[in-house]
Amino acid sequence: MKDSSISTNEQSLTDRLRLPVFGILLLSVWAVISLTNFVGDYRQLLYQSTRESGFYEWLTVLAGLTITAIAISRIRASFKSDVKDLLPVPILWIFAIIGVLGSLEEISWGQHIFGFESQGVFKEHNLQQETNLHNFVSQEYVNLLMQGFVYLVFIALPILSYLNIIAIMNKIPQGLQRLRPSLPTVGIFLTSCCFQDYFRAETYLDTTLVIFLTVVYLIAAVRVAWTSEQKLISLSVLISLVLAMVCDPVFEYNNMQYEIRELFILVGFIFWFLETGESSRQSIA
């Protein structure tokens, strides 16, 4: 079964951007992890690049604002043409707002830029004494919910649908089928799961899931869409998994380099978002 939900012409923007953006980001992460693990002079490199106001936090902010820009562009297009977006305008507005709010939350609403002190409830109850909402609860729980959602919606279910193991596509309305991320984009989401602290009881489930889903993903990629791009992304997922395991000592459980994981989740979301917009145009062509 070949994925033909988006035509070659309509997919051109995603195709032009996905592999270069993903590749550049991934090479930077591989370099940071490798230098941190293997070169003594760079023992703090991973920490420095993933700390508050670090390199990957600012890339995450940029990714969030990109989601907002795409959402606003699609909202404007929906009022200027006869194209009916696959996503209702209220959903697009939600994505636009979340993109901005999430980016502001990431930089604690400018606290690290302007250097102001947290006050009141933020100082007393925020786990990092920062002016943001997401640190009022343990980061482990926030990331558990986020990663669980990604595993289910953007990795496991799409892979099963491509393999058609349980004839899942016959039970899903056509409109929802067009919301399915492409296999290369699923690979970006899967890559986010590779960067974690392995070999400890607290992460056994996460470790088992990422290994199992990587194997199933590779089977789906070979059977469904073994293109040049897909080969490169599949190889990238494998290298990321192996490298993260080999370099496991540099990961910290209390942090687990969430900034990197969040960044790749948002990058995957951006390309899924672009794909749904292209599917909208293709559906009326």
C-alpha cells in the first residue's frame, strides 16, 4: 500500500523543507551528545545547550512561533479562497494561540531575558521559582502526558494504519484519514523518543516502547514507502536510538534533556501541520 494522500506537487513544500531541517537539527544533537560523552573538554556541553535560555530552548520557542505563523496563514487563506481546510478554523486558532503561549511559557514570559524576579505564588509554589505555569507540577508528569500523547497519536496509530494490521483504516472516516502524518514525519516524532535516560527502572516502559516502535516503524517504512527520504529518516532514527543508548551516562533523569525531545516533537508537529494544509488543497483539486 503506497501513501498517495498528497500529490507530488502539493507535497513539494514539505518535501523541500523536511529532510534539510530535520537533518541539520539532528546532526547538531548528535554532535552535542557525542562531544559530551567522548571528549573530556566538553563534559558540560549537553547541559549548557539544554539549560534555561540555552540553544535548544530558543529553537523550541522558534518552533512554537512557526506553528502560530502557519496557523494564522491558514486562517487567512480560509477566508480568502474556496479551500475548505481539513482543520476547522477554531482548531487553527487554538493552535495559533498555543504556539504563542507555549513559546512565552518556555522563556518564562521574558523573565530570563529581562532578569525580573518571580513574585507571590510563582516564588512560593513554582518548582523552579519561575514566572510560568508549566512548572507548578512536576516536569516528569508534564512530559509523561506529552510523550504518551505523541506515542499514541503521532507514532503508534499511524504506523498501525500504514501496516493495516487491524484494518484500522476501514474504520476511520476519510476526513480523519487525511490527518494521518506521513511516515517520514512519524520518523521525526519517533526520533524525539530516542533522547532519554536508559537502563533505569523509571524509564523501562519508555525504553521498551521506543525500541518496539522503532522496529515496527522500519517494517512499515520498507513495506509502504521505501523512498530515498524514507531511507535516510529510518537510518537517522536507528542512529539516534543507538547513539543515545551508548551515550546514556550523559543523560540526567531529572532533566532527560527534555528541551531536545520537545524540539523534535514540535518540528514533527510543524511538518504534520504543513501536510494537513497541503491535503486540504489537494482534496479540492
